[in-house]
Amino acid sequence: MLNILLVDDDEEFTNVACHIIEFLGHDTSTASSLEEAYQILEFNDFDHIFLDFMLPDGSGLHLIDHINKSNKSPYITLITGHPLVKGMLSSLCGPKIGYLAKPLQREDLEQALSHKTQKKPSKKNDSSMPTKHFDCLIGESKAMQELYTMIERVARTQANVMLMGESGVGKEVVAQAIHYATNKANNSEYELVASNCGAISKDLITSELFGHEKGAFTGAIAKKEGVFQRAGNGTLFLDEVTEMPIDMQPNLLRVLENKKVTPVGGAKEIDVNCRVISASNRSVAEIAEKKCLREDIYFRLAVFPISIPALRERKEDIPLLANTFLNELNNEYDRNHQWDATQLQRLVDYDWPGNVRELRHTIHRAFIMSDPQSASVELPKDFRSPFSSISEQKHSLTAGQTIEDVEKELIKVTLADVNGNKSLAAEMLGISTKTLYNRLHAYGDFKD
Amino acid sequence: MTNQNNEAPSKNINELIHDARAPLNRISMQAELIKLVIENEMPPEKALEAANKIIDSCQECSQFLEQISNK
């Protein structure tokens, strides 16, 4: 809980802001002028001060001077309604001084109170920026709303979470969101430590997870803390957990059950108290079928399983995401590209087998291709990446299909791939153009 | 003289825009309060009160816009 002072002469605003901030679990006091603020500050300490830039008896900057002269150092967020003042304030902003521009939202207050980096002053199109849920997730679709509810609920517990979803859906971002929500629910600032189980060699995995003592094995020249220890009371994110060698998994099970780790070469057990969020791009059925995760570990890790929707299941979020990614690039390179409605529709129409990651990469590629002098974006004619076309070309063969069906499907796919060019298709299929025409006529449902 | 005449109205517009942001800010915060009331099943009177204040602030904002358009 923080002790917060609001200095603003707009009484209705201070009243409603107090309501909201108190609801967020903090104590508030208000002052409507510099003079009143000086008096309150004399007898009270505050963790954070929200300060209007223009007050009836002077500027908010006077109060900052006053505070700097005292030995107090609260966080200060200047609130300004003046667009011209915004630029000036950004140069003033240090690690403990930030600013917000009116009109404020609850999220702005929360972000300021989390004492993290504030909005970049150069950010353009602020008003059109979509809400970042939990400071990182974008999307207002029903599927995402359900995901947010699950994150909110699980954040209030210590349960281990397993995230499942296709490649590129943003499992690490959801892990960050859970971590963010947990810290907010407990008003804590614990750490998130991430480790990719698929990227660590089998020999090093125990040391990476549980740490080692100096001299535990050849090359162990110093003591090393494992990720469980480093995560402390925070969150440990184990990505690609199903890629962990099966013979290493009993060690993990022991830690999950006993909440204690023994570093390699160590004699003492160390208590661990972190929440484990694990992730896999395999489905539950595949995990069970291929036995890439022991059943006992699965139930320990997936106390609360969360399935992250694929991008094609939440198409209405594509324009929000596309705008956000383009704005980020615009800010980074100081450009001003905008989507037109047809382009956004094309983005929405595509299936994005590589999900948000693929969308982001496609937009980045388009951004690089775009003329810096123009406001338009050069969206490629075809979005398909080599990877997505492979997955798209997976046409299933099932027992019981007739040879004619398979042949028909093959011709259809080949023609689609060469944009209907029949000579090229015939060449690819190893038949004459005449034969191809004969087949097409025989099927009857192809146009010449 | 000409310069001064040109500067004076533009200053006023900036001031008016600044002033219009105050009711906008109140609207935004009252709307956030309504969301909190609904999400947490708090007494509906609070939401009603906030909604009325939003309507008042909209009127105020509209007056500022009127003044700006008369510039």
C-alpha cells in the first residue's frame, strides 16, 4: 500500500481519482494549491505525488523544487493538460519524475504507481493506442477477455500455470502478464526469471535449474544459483518444458513436490517459493500421446492450464495489433506510416499460421519496404512465409480416400500454387497439358 | 501590431484547448469509476452519480468547443 498525495485544483477530478486510487489499495490525501501541499508535506511522508502542472498559486515545478530541497524523495507524476508543456516536461523527467497528459485513465494511474518506465514522450497517436492489458497484452476479443479473466483469477493464487498454444501466440507475454498481475495483487515487486528448457543441453539442465556449487564438476569454477533460486518469491517461466529430456524430469518433480532444491555438488537443501509458469506448443493430447512429459509432472505444472487462442480465432484483434506494431515502428524510426482500410482487411482475412509473431514480422518487413517519405505502407502481395506455406500445404491423406479424390486434390493444390497456369501445373505434375485439361473436364467443377 | 494581433487569438485557442481537457479528464476518470462500480458490484447509485457528472462535463466541454469554433 502506498501513501499518495494528489495536488490539483480541480476538485471533481481529485475526488474521483481518490476513489479509484483507494480502490487500487492505496491511501490518498489531496491538496488544491501549492500552499496547501507545502503544509501537508511538512507533517506527512508520501510515496508518490500526482501533481497538476498549473495550480492557482504557481506551477507544480515549484513543489518539485521544494521537495528536492527537503530530504524526501517521493515519486512524482506531473499531470498536464497543456500539449505544449508536454515536450518541456519530458526533458525534466528523471527516474523518479514522470508525467501524464490529460485525459487520464485508470491504467495511467496504475502504471505510474507501479513505478515503471512511463509513457515515452515521443509516442504518437496516443489517443488511438489500444489498451495494453496487464501492461503487455493487446486484444478486446471475447477469447482475450476470457484469457484476462483467467489471468486475474490465477494471479491471486500461487498455483502453477501451464500455458498452451500454437507457436507465436505469445506464451512468454502471457507469462509476463500473469507475473505483472501477481505483483499487482500482492503489491510486490518480485522478479520474473525465464529459462528455455529446449535450449539447454542435457548436461547443463540440472545446473541451470538448480544451480551448482564451486567445483561440483569440471568447469564449475564458481558457485551458480539455479533459476528456481533466482526467481525467489517471484515467477519462474519454463518455456518449451515438454522438450526437457524425460530422464531429467524426476528432478523437476522433486522440486515441485517438496519446494526444495539441492544445487549440484551441494549438501544443503534450499527452499524455493516461486510460482512456476511453464509453456509448450504441444497440445494436451500430444503431450499424453507422445509421452514428452511425465504424467505426474504434468499435473504438478498444469494446476491451472491456460490455452492461448490462435490469432485466427480472434481476428477482430488484428487491426488493434497491426496499429500497435506500426506505431511502435513509427516511433522507433520517427516516421508516420498509416494503414488504409483495404490493407487492414487483407491482414484480417489472412489466417496467420505463425500467429502474432508472424503478423509482427510481416508488418516489420512491410515497414522496411515502405517509402519513408510516404504515409502508406508497402504491404507485400502475398503474406505466406516459407514456414506458413509448408503448414498450409499439409493436405491430409486419410485411409479410404479414392485415388480419384487424391488426384483431384493434387491438381487443385498445384493449380492454386501456380495461380491457375495450366501449362506450368501440368509440368509440375509430370503430365501433358492435354491430359490436365482432360482431367479437369472429367471433374466438371473446374473452369477452363 | 499586426504580429500581436495574430498571436493573441492563437494563444486564446491554446488556452481554450487546455481548459477543455479538464472536463475531458473528469469524463475519463468518472467513466473509469463506473467500470469499477460495475466490475465490483458496488452500489449502482455511485455509477449513476458518476454518469451525471459525465453529462455535466460533456456540456462544459461543448461550450469550450463552441468558443473555439467562434475564434
